[in-house]
Amino acid sequence: MQATAHGRAITADSSAHPESDVARWAGRVLTGTAVVFLTVDSIGKLLQVQPVVEGTMALGYPPHVIFGLGVTLMLCVLTHMVPMTSVLGAVLLTGYLGGAVATHVRVGDPLFTHVLFPVYVAVFLWGGLLLRDPRARAVAASKGPDRLRAERREGTVTGVISQDGTHIAYEQSGRGPSLIVIDGALCSRAFGPSAALAQHLAPHFTVFRYDRRGRGESGDTQPYAGEREVEDIAALIRAAGEPVFLLGLSSGGALALDAAASGLEIRKVVAYEPPYVDERGERGGAAHERRLRELIAAGNRGGAVTYFMRTMVQVPWPFVIVMRMMPWVWRQLKAVAHTLPYDAAVMTGFKVPRVRFRSVTTPVMAMNGSKTDPRLGLATRVVAETIPGSRHLVLQGQSHNVKPAVLAPAVVDFFLG
């Protein structure tokens, strides 16, 4: 029986955080104020509005660079306005505003009204972001070597040996029934949403976070096959010592469903937006794996990441360019680029494997966000319609980059309900 939840939002426990709504709205006001000012400034530069041009020239900038400054500022603002890249946008805008401070100092402008004005805008940006986005608060809270050492003590990294001899690194936190989190493309324990998710889930479960093969501290025995990743999950289940819950994100959701179809000891599965986005065979889904392998074989890791983002995920070019300009982020993406063909292989040509999934007897909840790519919403519905007895849930206001504070309560409700 399929139950579809439309028109209702799954949110974090408001009784546990009574200030959350007030803080969220305060954050939106601060962010909106800063964004409106910066947008007006960038439009003035782009349209070459006379007062803006004269004011910029008075700061020592030649006329021919003003349009470029407007383009740069607009790209930074757009990056900040997209939820997936809001923190990155705040960092970029901070750099831009820092240059504005230096400029006002150089020309001898008054301290409080001119020199520090960009600082005021930056305070609005970061204050708004911290108030409205729990991911930013999690990042801020995790800074500092003492905190990092404490977290490492709580979640000691260990490992299991998979059937083919590959070492699979994992760490566990919390107490309760065992739950394994399976990451999507390019993500690992060190890069992605699983750490924030574990914080929300640890009060209810013993949470296992692991590096999929080829990522982080796990091995990468060749040749690769999707079956090996199912064997990795089986090894983690043995380490847990009991049947487990599986929570899979994106291609990790497809892998979780494949593990259920393999008959492993799994209590329930939540698959969030498994990207079976080529149901009609019109988007070259089967060719993606081949193209990714060609790029990796040629040593073009950056090209593979770009192909994945632009051609497969359809991220706008400006955001890809901005990410390439952030070397610490781009370096991490390139480090695991060789696993992109692995994710493509797991996706079975990006079509739901109907025959295989009809054999699943494990209780399944397929979830997607109300604001996600329509292709992902359709894929999730098809999964729910294919697996006998599965349920379908729409998380209101969410995209593919789901917020852990919204996803976790829905997961807890299904797994423990």
C-alpha cells in the first residue's frame, strides 16, 4: 500500500527548539537586507548608472573595470542565494567586502560611515546565515582543534573487511538500534551531509557512517562492480551484529534499495531521491557511465566533475566556475572523481530496475522534496509504485540538498513508528 504525503511539512521538533521560528525569520530579515543592498549595487554597476559610476571612480577605479565588478558581485550574490551554496556565497562576498574596506581605508574615508560599512553588511550576511541555516551553525560549532579532537574521540574510526578483501572505514555514534547512512556521489564521512545527519539521528540510533569504497579511508579493489558495494554493506551489518536500518541519499538511496533486493538483514529502508532520471531513455543515461570512465581514464578528474555537474546534474555554469575558484573544495571533489563511474553503475542506466525491485520485501519509504528537480520527484514516485507495500513521502520546502533537521524527524518517525 502506497501512502503519499502531500501538503504537509516535516520539520524539526519545535518543542525542543522554541526559538527556531523567531531565529529563522530574524535571519531572513538580516539576509534580505544585505542581499537587497548588494543587488542594487551590482545592478548599478552593470547598467552603468551615473551616480554609481562616479562613486566608484572616486574610489580610484577606472571606468572600464566597473562592469566587471558588477558581474563579480552579482555572481557572489546569486551563489549566496542558492541554499546549496549559501555558505560559499557568504565566503565570496566577505572577500569582496574586505576589498571594499581596504579601498575606503586607502582613500581616507571616515571610519564609521564608510570604512566599516562593508563590515556591517558582512555582519548582516553571516548573522542571517547562522540564524536561518542549521548547517552553517554546525560548521561554526565544529571549528577549533579541541572540538575536532573531542569529536574524533566520540566517533572512533575503525573498519571492516569486505568479501573481496577491501577495507571499509567507518565510525559510529549514538545509542539504539543500528542505522547505516549511505552517501551519494562525491560524498564521504569528511565531505557531505552525513555528519550533520548523524548528530540528529544519534539520540535515537547507533549511527554508522562509512566511506564508500574508493573514498576517504576505504580501499578501492579493482575491478569495480556494484555488487561489491552491497557486500560492503553486508560487512557493516555483520559489524553491527543485528539487522539494521538503511538511510540512503541520492545514489546512496539506490544502493540501499539494491541491498534490500539482495536479501540482507535490513529492518527498513529510507531512500531519499534516488536519481533514476532517465526513465524514458531520452537523456542518454546509459552513456553517462561510459563518458565518465573515458574522462577518468584520460586523467581528467576535473573534467569528470564538471561533466557530472553540468551534463548530469545540470548545475548552472556560474556555480561550477565559482566552485573551481575555491581550491579547497575543488580539490576534495577531484580526489573522489574516480568514483563517479561507480555511482553511474549503481544507477543501472538511470532507470528504475523494476523486475529487481518488485522482489523487495523490506519496508521502504521513498522520499523527495517538494522543490526538487521534477525528474527526481518522478523517479521517487516510480520507486514507490514499483516496490510492493512501499510508502512515498514529500518533504515540503526541500530540494535534493535536503536539510538534516527536516529529514531526520521523518526518518525517525518511519523507522521507529
